[in-house]
Amino acid sequence: MTNSIGEMEDCEVMFIIGSNTNENHPVIGSTLRRAVTQKGGKLIVADPRRIGMVRDATIWLQHRPGTDAALINGMLNVILAQGLQNQEFIDSRTENFEAMKKVVAGYTPDKVSEITGVPAKDIIAAARLYAGAKTGAIFYAMGITQHTNGTDNVKNLANLAMVCGHVGRPATGVNPLRGQNNVQGACDMGGLPGDLPGYQKVADLQARKKVAAIWGRKTLPAKVGLTVTEMMDATEHGEVKVLYIMGENPMVSDPNLRHVEKSLKKTEFLVVQDIFLTETAALADVVLPSAAWAERDGTFTNTERRVQRIRKAVDAPGQAREDWWIITQLAKRLNQKWDYKSPKQVFDEIAKVTPSYAGISYARLERGNGLQWPCPTSRHPGTPILHAAGFARGKGFFTPVEHQEPAETPNKAYPFTLTTGRILYHYHTRSMTGRAEGLNQLAPECEVEINPADARSLRIKDGQMVKVASRRGAVTAKAWVTDRVAKGVVFMPFHFAEAAANRLTIGALDPVAKIPEFKVCTVKLQKA
Amino acid sequence: MAKAELTLNGKKVSFTPGQTILEVCQQNGVEVPTLCHLAGTTPTGACRMCLVEVKGARTLVASCAMPAGDGQVIETESEKVLIARKLNVELLLASGHHNCLTCEANGDCKLQALAYQYGVESVRFEKSDRYYPTEDDNPFIVRDFSRCILCGRCVQACNEVQVNRAIGFGYRGTEAKIVTAGDQPYINSDCVFCGECVQACPVGALTEKKARGKGRSWETRKIRTTCPYCGVGCQMWLHVKDNQVVKVTGVEDAAPNYGRLCVKGRFGYDFVQSPERLTTPLIKVRGKFKQATWDEALDLVAAKIKAARKEKGANAVAGLTSARVTNEDNYLFQKLMRVGVGTNNVDHCARL
């Protein structure tokens, strides 16, 4: 997030697009609902489904899955046509405005209505409401990013915020809501094939030299590595022989599972380090038992870039050990002279290597409510709001974005659009929530959301089993006949291994971020 | 904003217009007991515990709902106030079934603490004979209406803090009760089991089902940590007894959640204690896992990495680090891949 969660209670206009906030980030959902019900804020929700947040929305834009870029262009078109932009901000803080303006000129409300299915008057009203606010904040999640044009979608949201100058002030900004406890930290720490800690680029010789020096090395490997989806291909073709997976379960979480299963089975040597024998661990040659979150010390970095402590409360069972210990033991066997004795000692090194973490220490975290990076010095208070004085690159760059259809569009054989996500009561691949008493009682099985009109024409009744098939696979799950979804659209949570939505999803990727298009593929339905 | 002044227990203090008398008291270190008051929500003035005497006022006033006024003269511990508070506690004790022996909230109950503080030794009033059956047909929350003092904190928590709007006041007079729509049990209502009502309940009317019988509040240690589920990073207390997490509550007054948690964070902790946890390294031999020592397992992994590297180079090894583990673990994992193995083939599930 460019901004922080707490300040959003005082936001005047909130625009949620591609985030089922009250189910996937419930406490942020509460914050935003408080802003509406207690403080008089206004909410715009753009989502193909009538998600919980719609109840408090002034405007709900129910667009066709995969048409986010067009919808945002429509709002930009209205703002510029009606002269609602913040010209002062555009002139002083941004560049390439004209190029963007030229592209969105073609996206009139009527044309966008045709693409998205949203009435033109609602597009106009949403644009006017957001642009007219003193403080306007955008919230998005995987509903924006998990598309073959996910990167474009994000850039277009940045266009929208910059056109209105809704950046760099309290209760504004472009705010991705990150889905996993430490996905922010895993990225910050260099858990990426092209990035060293702190997003210092692998391709940058100076960055490599700097980090290598701290690590006591002459050089670091210069070739950008493989992304997770590329690894699956590489193992299948034997280019990667050893795959070491820590705390992930691609056998449920990745697209096109049949392909994943084939790749992992073909992997010459698979090591999985986890707290349970997950679907992925079951395929491993060696399984290493980890300590769970309540059994260890360390830090997580949340969606608002806040670095916070976790603390050991109970002992790990049997011989399960903390991941840092396991990695250190392995490093020693690979001739590294590592001598880490505690997470604190590791964190001190992180602060040396990672400029945005340089001012953070366990001692400081002990005192307050965490610290938000960038925090470059030990006296720096942290940064609740990014881009206040300027953007990282200097001027904010408008990237013109064109509408692009998803990789798959409905046809006669596969007439329905499937979109996937999470539900309130479960988490990701259910390796945790599936083993927590009570959550399974509230949400015991996978339910496919089907519009009543579609259900009628297929003679499917609420609660009946239905077979959902794509070009890649088929699963059977229970039908939930509901007008939460529009006609022609079905939704499935991806949590349940026994009715794995990812047997159906497509492996098509965004060319830049390499993120799979989980939010759109096509399927057919029949009574099971 | 202009500052104003009032006299609090004989001392002149300044305040900002708009503050309640309770807020002025708290700001000046004067303790005023409250039951129904829930920070950040509309004051209801329901419980009458925070009564104070304002000179010239016709009656004692509820300090949580009364705006402080310039020139007010306030006494928080006058005899009149103390008698009224004690009477109030007696009435609350008579209103229901308040037997501490069998109560889950024993030791962590505001009513119990106030009875002790105000020296209530017996209740002069006839006890209410209205007993409600306990509702526990959901996995997480036990509702015992006979212990409810109708302070309304749960209603405020549900409607104004979490804005789930599942409960409110129902019925009238002595029949008054906290209800869901249609007075259904939680399991058949709009309740999403965030448990904010339980955290707000000052007595034993709402308690965590999973924590029942697992330990009294004085027997548990509280350890502050960060929630392991989504990216909000809610701050939580783990209540621990005998090497077991027995309960989770939200940390009040701390960003980013200010006490709030969701159903997963509050009630989804016991996977840690699952009998299915991995407890030893495993090595697959002819398709079957066999238990191994750490040395055996790690030696094998290191040997395989070295062999692959020798045969095809360092890029024949790849690793997936994790959005679920700590910064420290992630940092070491990528360092291991980059210097221990010698490849940038490291990624994680940020995209999934």
C-alpha cells in the first residue's frame, strides 16, 4: 500500500476494484465499512460479483471478468472530458499525460459500457465521485493482477490516482491488499529471481558488488533466475534437477494442476520443507519438518509495509525446527561458514543489506507498533505514506493502456466464465484452516456460485452436485445458486484439493509479472 | 481548537471542547469505572457505572456520554457517587445468574472486579428467575444470556467496530435480550464469527468455546505476535498454558487492527497443535517415506544439490521460498540459493 490502513477510516471516497475485502482482508473491510457507516465516507465497488462490500457501496460496477482496464479507461475518459482532473498535480508531478489522454479519448462511456456490461451512467457517476473527492483511495487485490494484462491494470489504476492527484496525502493512494502474511516481506527479502534484498537488481553490477561485499564474496550470479511457473516447465524438461520448496503448496495453489503434478513427479529430486505433509510434500523425496508460526521468533512485513515481530509462544513438536536453522545447517553442508544463532542476528544482517530496512532493529520493534519501510536510519520514524514529496523515479509516468480480452473467451463448447478466489473461512490451500477445528464446520466443502438463470437452463438445483470442466480438467462440486454472480459467470474458491479449481484454471501469464490468469478461464457445466 | 477548563476532584484541568467527561478523567489519570463504554463507538450510557457528580446538575451523570463543559465542577468519588455505583453493581448482580465458580470469565470479569472494588458482599434484591438456555450450537462462541448484563458492548462491537451488523437489542423491559435478526442462534444468522463481541463482553455472557476448561485467565501467559493468515498483519495475544495456545485475542490500541481480528485469526490457531504435524525428517525409499535424522536428511539434500551442480551447473537447482515464513527465513533462503548454490533460481508464490 502507498498509504496505511488506519488513516482510511477518514477517507472520503474509497474505490475497491478486484478485492473481496470483507472476506479476504476482513479487518481492512471493517475499517472501510467504518469509514462509510461511522464517518460518512462513500464507497465505489467494481466487481463481477455482488461481494459483501457492495452492501455499503454508493455505486456498484458489475463488470465482465477481464475488463478492468477498459472500465478504468472509461472513468479516465469521463474525468478528462468533464475537466475534473487535478491539472496542477499532472503538470508538476507527472509526465506522458498526453499519450495517456489520447488513448482514453477512445473509451467513451458508451463504448466502455459495451465492453464491460456496466451502464454508462454508472461509469460517469463513479468517475465523478472519485475525482470530486478531497481524499480518494484505491484498493485492489488479485482481482486486478491475476490477468494476462495484470500489469497494465495496475498501471491504469496509477493513472487514475495521478489524474486526480489522489497520491501522497493521508487517506489517498493506490493500495494493493496483499494476500499472505509475509508476501511483502518475501519480496522485500529478495525472494525473487531478478531481485536481491530491497529490490536491488540482480542485473545491476553495482548492486551485485555491494551485496557480495557484505556477504564476503567476490561475485554473485548475474543471470536472472526462473519464476515459479518457469521452474515447473524447467523441471518437466529436466533442466532443473533439484527443486527445494519451503512452505508452499503448488499442488493446490498453482494454475493447471495436471501440468504441475506432471512437473513435480518428473523432478529428479524434490525437497519440501513444511509443517504438514501437504499435497506437494507427498511427492517429495525428502521432507523437512518446520516449526510453525507460534513456535518461532522473527518478523513479518504487512501490506502497509509495516515490519512487525512474531514471537515464540510454544515449543515445536518432535524434531521440527525453525526454517532459519534448517537453512543454516544446509548452508554449512554447502561449504558456507554461516554462524547464525538467532533470528535477531539474521535481522541485523538484513538491515545492512537492505536499504529500506536499514533503520529497523529488534530493539526498535520491541518498543512501538512496528516500523513502516522505507526506514533508512535508526532515527527515521518510518514512512506511513509513500510518494508524498515525489515518486521514486522522480515524475509519475502515465502509461497508456488498451483493453485486451482475456486468454480465453466463452464459446459454444465452453460457454461460462470461471473466476476463482478465496472465502472467509479458509485460507489458500487449507493446509492450516483445514486443520483448525470449527472452520470446516462453517465451510466444509467447495461451492460453485451459479446464477439462478443459468441454473434454471441447466436444470441444476441449489445444493446439487455439478461437474465443472475446462479444456484442462474437470472437477465436481456443490452448486450454490445465487445472484452474487452475473449470468454467464461462475465462481469457485481454490482452497479445496478434492475439488481443486486449479485443475480448471489456465496457465496463461501476464508477460511482465508472469502472474497466471486465475480470474478468467472458460468452462462448461452439467449436472453431476 | 480553543482549550477550556473544568475542576476535577478539586483540581483545575484543561480539555478540548468535544471531549466527554470520561475522556477528560482518563486523560488526567482519574479512574472512572466503566462497563458499557467501548472506545471508538457511540456512547450508550447504558450501564450507569461511570456516574459522576457535576455540581448544579439535577442528577448524577454518565461521564461516558456527557460532554465536558467549561467551568464544570466534577467529583468522581463523592459519597453520592459511590453509593450509586455500589447500588448499580447490586442491581446488575441481581439481574441474572452470576455464579463465578462455574463461569469461564472468572478472573477476567469486570462485574466481578467491580463487586470486589465496591465491597458488595450481598445482594439486597430478589434475583431474576429468568434463565435462558445456553447457546453453543456453533463451533466458536458460547452465548449465556443468563450472565448478560445488557451493557450493549457486543452490539457496539458488531455494528460500529467490525460493522458486521449481525446483532442488536431485541424485546422490551425485562424481556430485553441481545438478538440476531429473527432471534436465531448465531449459526443461522448473519454472524461471521469474527468474535469481536466476545472480546468486548465484560462478563461471562460471551466466551470462546474452544478455550472452555483450558485454563483460567491467571493461569495463562500472554504473548504478543502477528497473525499468520492474510497480509493485514493484525496484532494478537496468544494465551498459552502448558505449551498450548488456548485462546487468541486482539491487541487493543495497536495498529493496524486496534483489537479487531477475523474468524481465522481469532479461532483458526489450533492447526499448530494438530496431530498431523510433521515431527521428523522423512526420506522416500522405494515410494515410501521413512523417518530419518536431521543429519541423514540434510546430508542427502546437500549431496543431491552438489551432484546436480556438478553435472549441469548451479542453474540445475531451483528453490521456492515462501510468503508464509518470516523475513529472516526468506532472507537466508535466497542467500542460500545465491551463494550456497550459486543461482538466482529463487521465487515464491507472490503471484498466486
